[in-house]
Amino acid sequence: MLNRRLAALLVGLPAALVTSLSAGQPSPVASPVARASAGLDAERLLDDVDRERRQLKKLLAELAVEAKQAEARTLTRGRAYVRLARAGLLPVGGGFEATVDHASKIERLRRALGRDIALERKISQRRTELGEKLADLEARRGPLEAQARATAQARGALLAAQDRALAFQRAFETPTGSTSHTAIYGAGIGPTDPVDIAAGFAAMKGRLPFPLPGRAEIRSARRPGTDGPGLEMRAPRGSPVRAVYGGRVAFADHYAAYGKTVIVDHGGRHYTISSNLEEILVQTGEDLTVGARLGSIGDSGDGPLLYLELRVGADTVDPAEWFGI
């Protein structure tokens, strides 16, 4: 098992990621479409970098445990070897067989000790290699994050202007007093205060961050077979969908009327369901931090939107209360 894991550690970063990152800052592009495309590439690369960072940190943690276990084995065998070696020719008094058995034990311990020391060196080398990769990713992340942030701001300004024009036109089409739609603006990536994170998902009721950046138009909706409401969040197709809180991916696949769906288990029997995705960027069993990208908004025929549900155990609860709307 250890050999397989050590072999896995030798696998480098994805070729496309390495090539793109090693190129440094992207060259200036002329058209808005090209700039938007470059921005999406930066966001995707940033997500890839963050995913790789999580994997490397997990592998480093596993290696730290193995290093302690290997060190303990080396010390135990080393002490046993010293005790037997100090015995010297004492077993001679027990006859030839006792002497041979004593010598065989010393030789077996010497060989096992050699393997332990070699294993410790191999683990140490792998930890150094992974540490260097992690440091390299940390250094490369900064420029990507800055580019993605600048592009998101520019895209947000453009979408805001488009949304204002659409809202002006819709004002003549929507009945007075209608509250079927609510405009919200997603900002930030969610709780970063260790106190908030330690308090758990339930403590975030009324102040969960929205899963979409920028402006979105939301309304209450429901999918067949559910016992409570969900939210449809309308935003441009391809907009990133992010985790509103840390947790583990419990489901990431296509499901019936929901389409491409990601279910995140946030602990304490709290789950969020993000569906109608165009693509899924996470895998079942993957551990996520708040703000991790789950996928992007798709269009199944009713226009681009994210359908979101929140469940406590098997019960569907009103997510509007959790977002404070």
C-alpha cells in the first residue's frame, strides 16, 4: 500500500495546468470576448490550483503520520538490535542452536532496520518534494487570483449595466406589487472567521453567503417529489457556483428533474443541493472549503439558473430564511 501511495506522489501537476502556470501573466488581449475568455481561464486555473493545494496538503498530512510510524518502528527495532548485539557471545552457553538462533535474530533485525531507515529517507524525500510543489503553487496562486478578481469585477460591472436595462424593461411587464422575484448581490466567499467556522453550519442561519457572484434574480420554486421550497437563482449561463460553507461532497452526478447536481454535506445533518449545473467540477468524497467552486450555471430550457435546496436530514427547509431574504 505504501509503495502505491509513494508512486502516486510522483505524479506531477496536470500538464495543462503546469503549462499555463509556467507561462506567467497572460498576454494582453484585444477584444472583450477574448478578455472574458481569459478571465474564465484564470478562474478555472485558480480552481485547479486550489484543488491541487488541498490534495497536496492531504498527502502531506498522511505522510506526516507515516513518518511518525516509521520513526517509531526504527527506534523499536534499533533498541532491540542494540540489546541483542550487546549480548555478544552470551548465548554460547546455551549450545550451538542457541548461538545460531541469536545470530539469526541479530541479522533479521539488522536487515529490517536497514529497510526502516531506507523507508524513512524515502518518506522524507517525498515530503520535501511535495512541500516544494505546494510552495510553488502558493507562489503561482497570487497572480491568478488577482487576474480572476479583476476580471470578475469588470464582468460584474458589465452585467450590472445589462441587468439595469433588463430591469427597466421588465418594470413595464411585471404587475405592480409583485414579489415573485428578488434581486440579490452575492459578494465575498463566505465565513472566514475561525469562530464562525467552528460554530458549524447551523450557526450561519440568516447570514449564509450566496453561491453566485454578482447580481442574481431569485424566486421560490420547487422540484417534483420534494416536501419544501427551493430557490431558483437566475444569472448568466456559465456563472461560477460556489459552496456556501465547507463540507464533503455527498453526490455529484445527474439526477432526474434536478439535472447535474452536487450535494454537499456540511455536518450536523445539514445539506445543500445545487442543481441545473452546466458542468460539475468536484467529485464525491471530496472535502471542500467555503467558496470552493462546485460547477457553473446551466440552461435546461427555462433559461440559465441555479436551483438550490437546503435540507436538514431528509426535510427540505426554506433556504430564504438561511440567506436572510
